[in-house]
Amino acid sequence: MAKISNANKQANKITLAHGSGGRLTHELVKNVFAKHFKNKVLSRLDDAAILDTYNKNIVFTTDAFVVNPLFFPGGDIGRLCVCGTVNDLSVMGATPIAITVAAIIEEGLGFDVLERVTKSIALTAKEANVLIVGGDTKVVERGKGDKLFITTSGVGVLNINAKFSGSNAKPGECVLLNGNIGDHEVAVIGARNEYGFITNIKSDAAPLNGLIAKTLPFASKISVMRDPTRGGLATTLNEIASASNVGIIIEEKQIPVSKQTKNVCEILGLDPLYLANEGKVIVIAQENAKSKIEKAMTSHKYGRNTRTIGTVVNSPKGVWLKTLNGGLRPLVMLEGEQLPRIC
Amino acid sequence: MAKISNANKQANKITLAHGSGGRLTHELVKNVFAKHFKNKVLSRLDDAAILDTYNKNIVFTTDAFVVNPLFFPGGDIGRLCVCGTVNDLSVMGATPIAITVAAIIEEGLGFDVLERVTKSIALTAKEANVLIVGGDTKVVERGKGDKLFITTSGVGVLNINAKFSGSNAKPGECVLLNGNIGDHEVAVIGARNEYGFITNIKSDAAPLNGLIAKTLPFASKISVMRDPTRGGLATTLNEIASASNVGIIIEEKQIPVSKQTKNVCEILGLDPLYLANEGKVIVIAQENAKSKIEKAMTSHKYGRNTRTIGTVVNSPKGVWLKTLNGGLRPLVMLEGEQLPRIC
């Protein structure tokens, strides 16, 4: 608790920044949850857990979704929760099998809203070829919730050659990314109408198991897969660099950002590297497999814009951006978030 | 949606009663969720899903917990969420292996509260011999949540002879219960201090996997196991009677209720048969195995007060209470709940 207390000395209370996915979230997880729950499986802190207590090929994950608004260009909370869980399983090298859906509904929510979200969950599950096998429904009093929170959990089966972990990155490996970053968060911010900008940017929310399946023939050459959601590309790369005790250098000119998202970021003073994505995957692989993996990813509709964005180095440690003018800028983990939470 | 609309015609909005575990919850699940998610696994509507798409011995479940207050005599939301998930797996005949914990925290929650709950989760998981293998943390703005909501999901391994399902009850079988009903809900209501009564009744919240393991040598003689939580004994028996298309007659004089809980129920006008439990299990088994199962259950600390409370009949269908004076009273499924939600 020491570090958390420093960050919020007077109150010693949870703040929104503790849910941002940044440094404060990491400290909260480490200093409260992981401290009490400690065990071998949890200590890896990957996106999903491999249940080696029973059978080394069952993978298990959970995620809570509290997005506002519930509907936004390119998606909604229903598509989001299925994609999030499917992707967390997929980046572990698992084939997603089954999902559960637990809804916490605020009294007064319209049935039409609930039905629209439910349909979206069903459609996305169909696209991802996973079954919804169970759920739970709780209703809380008006003012004790925010329309609809959904927690999805998922079970998958690990593919035999996939041994991916955030702690496996090795110097000399290359970093691939399957396309434009930041679109999801910009789409959600736009849908809130708080900043008075109108955009037709759509969330990238997508189930990535099909795309990732394309890379599995090269699984033995892949060390890390992660989806850069809350906290964005920079935060996820920081998690990997820290867990693997390496440095990661990415090249600004290689990072794909749509022109529209770039414009919004300039107006609002946001850095797309820290914006949430819901359909992106970072793949860290051996240099000699790069072109095959890139080709495999590019062949899938969710990987058309795949690029090699950087390399893993022994030093300097941490994450660095090689800027357009050739300088190196450190990409630290933010304390909290750039803007009100959106995912 | 037709039936739901009838029940709430003017508003067509979700009400607290939709979260009660009673008839409206069942209609919500059936007419919204199950309609869109339909598949073979989900349609069984048991407490946990057996993943026969992959491997017939993996069992998977989820539950959201929104209890108010967070702490009450005999337990707290932490103990509750682990017990709920462990018990949902156990009543399917599975050995619980791993649990995930997803927290939705309202901004401003004290770290001390979060740490106390986290410790309770860890202690209960240790008692139940399950690992916490993953989690997620989201923080919502003040006034958009209610201190702390927790969704736990669990994975277990099915024991080979256990083929329990709410739809398996057969006429001639007997109904066993492991002890006093209603204590959990009365403990939570008391902790709210809304009704001005003081009681030392403690919640029965307990992980039942140890108790249920004692019955597994007789698994081939057991047709149904269910934990009567939200909605109480009467609601769970109604679910079983309906899914199995049988009648269930229980005897009032056999139903164990503590004197204190009986007193509180009389004062507040509550029926203990509809009050939530968090450490109770209904076992429906063949008559010729009754005494062995009863003996096995009584040997465990959470089964000391085990009784045979009734029998399964072909007709009348539904659930019936044989009262102390010999009459038969129908125990219907309530529309909503007797009192504000507590579990």
C-alpha cells in the first residue's frame, strides 16, 4: 500500500486514475490483489491464465466492461466484451471455446437497449465462433450503477506450440502490429459529444482469433502476443519490456495512425500511442520469421495494415520512440489516463 | 419480450424485481438472453456449464455480486463471491480448480475496504482449495456504482460419475438439505439497520466443495444438486420441478430454520423458504442411498444438520409444502422478491 498512499496521500481512496490501465492500476493490482492472491499462475500477470494445476492446455480469463456510451461508431458494449475476452484468450495462443456473460443492470434500463446489446453479443460470438455457455443478471437501484456493466469470462484450449508470454521478449526480436491505433478510443470520445467534434472514425473492435490463427504455424518463432487495449500501445509495450527485462524501440514513421485519428489527437492534445484499441495485436517474433508472419497477418481482413514497428534490444531498458527526426523519446507508463475512462 | 412487457407494460424498463431470482428474472433470462444466445450447452440453464464442445470434463460458471452492505455477520462480499462460484461448480459434481475476480469499484472507495475484501477472498479461496488465477479492475465515477461490485467466474473438473442436472429429478427420489435456511438473508437485512432489529444471526456463507465431495462416492445415485441462493429453497425447488417436469413435496416439520431466523421472519412477515442462502445444498437422490448420503453429509462441518425434507412425485406437478397440520400448500415462484435485494 505504500506506493498507492503516496499517490493519493490525503484520501487513501480509489480514484478514477486507478482504473486507467496506467501505473496506478498496476500498483493497485500488485499491492492489493496480487499481494493477497499470490500463486504461480497469477504471478505471470498475462492476459489470461494457463491452468497448469489441472491440465496445461486450458486457458481462462475475465474482463469487466464499463464503457460510456453503450453504443458508439463501430461497436457497442456487447461487441466489446466478446472481442475483449476472445482476444485475451487468443493472444495466449489459445482457441476460444466458451464465454460467460454477467450483467449488472441499473434499474430503469430499457428492454430495447438490453436486447440490442444482447443481439450484438450473440452476433460477435458467432463471428468469433465461440459459445455463450452461461451468465448471471443482477439489477441495482437507480443511481447505484450506470445503465449496464458486463463482465465476460472465457475458456480456451491452448495450441500446443504456442508458448507466448509478456515475459518472453528477447533482444533481436521484431515487433509487429496489425494496423491503425487509437481509433477505438477516438470513436468512443466522439460518441460522448463532450468535445464538440464530429468524426466518422469507427472503433476497431474485432475478434482477433481468426487473424491470430493465421500466425500459429509460426508459433515456435513467436515469443509474445498482447492486445494493446486500455492504456494503448505504449502501456502494453511497457508491460512487456518490464516483464521481459528488455528495451523496446519503436519507430514513429512505422506506427499506423489514420489521418482522422491523428487530426482529432492534435486538436485534443492526445497521444495515439496511449489510446485504447480493441482490435489490435502486438506480435513479437524472431527476425527470421518476420516476413512469413507479416504475410500471414496481412492475408486476414483484420491484418491488412500489418507493419513491423520496432525491435527488442538489451539496452536501454524501457520503451523508446525513434521520432521522425531521428531522436529517441522515452515512452513511460502514464500515472493515470489522458482523458476520462472509455473502455 | 411479450411476457416481460405484460409485467411492466407502461415502462418497458428493467425493474429491481427482474434481479430478484424470481419469475421475472427467469423471464428476462429466457426472453432476452437465452433467446439470442441459444445453444445446446446454455439451454440446460444449470448453475454451471459443462463444456462438451471441447472436453466433457471442464465445467465453467460466472456470478455477479452486488450485496449491500459489503460486510455483514458471518461474511462479506469477498467470502460470498468465492463461495458462490465454488458452490455453483460443486453442485454440478465438479472439483473447483481456478477462479477469476473482476472488480468494478466506485471512485472514492477506501483502500482499507478493498484490502479487507481482498483478504477475505484469499482466505475463502484457501479454505476451498482453489486458486485465484486472474482478474480485472475497473473504476467508475462516484454515483455510477455502489462501492464495489465483484464478478467471479470459475473453472472445475467434472467428477466422472457425477451426472447432476436440475432436469434429472425422478418420482420416488428423496430431497436432502444440509441445514438451516434463511440465515444469510436475515444476517444481511440485519446489517442494513433499516428495520431496527438487532440479531446475532450469521450468514451461512460457506464453500461447499468439501461437503459435496463426501457425497461423491454415491454420485451414481444422485440426480440433482443445487444451491438455493437468491430466491431461496422454494424458488430453486420450483426450477428443479419445472426442468424435470415433476412435483416436489416438502414437509414443513423437516425444514430446518433457526429459532432466531424464525423470529425475525415472523416480525418482518417473511417466509424463510424464499430467503437467500449461501451455504446450502439440495441433494436429490434415490431412496435406497438416502441413509448413506445423509450420514456422509452429516459427517462434514457444513452438513451437521442435514435432513431429508421431502420427496419427488409424479403428480401434482410443482412444489408443495405439507404443513404442520397436514395440509398441502403450493409454493409458487414469486414475481419478484420479498424485500430489497441482498445478494
